[in-house]
Amino acid sequence: MGNRGFSIEHRGDRAVRKNITRLIIEGLILGLLRIVSRMVY
């Protein structure tokens, strides 16, 4: 029983990490697009 609960918590942690990394990547891409647009215009 205890192991089952631990595995569920671990899965949730992985999902949170994926969401955080996705947000960071999206933020970096948006920042780069802003810099490029400023340089182009």
C-alpha cells in the first residue's frame, strides 16, 4: 500500500517537472522571438 502511494506521488512530481520545463522552454522561445523581431524591425 505504501509503495503504491509513493509511486503515485512520484508520477505527479514528474508531471509537474514536465510542465515547468515546458513553461521555461516556451518563455525562452518567446523571449528570442521578441529579440529577433526588435532586430528585424
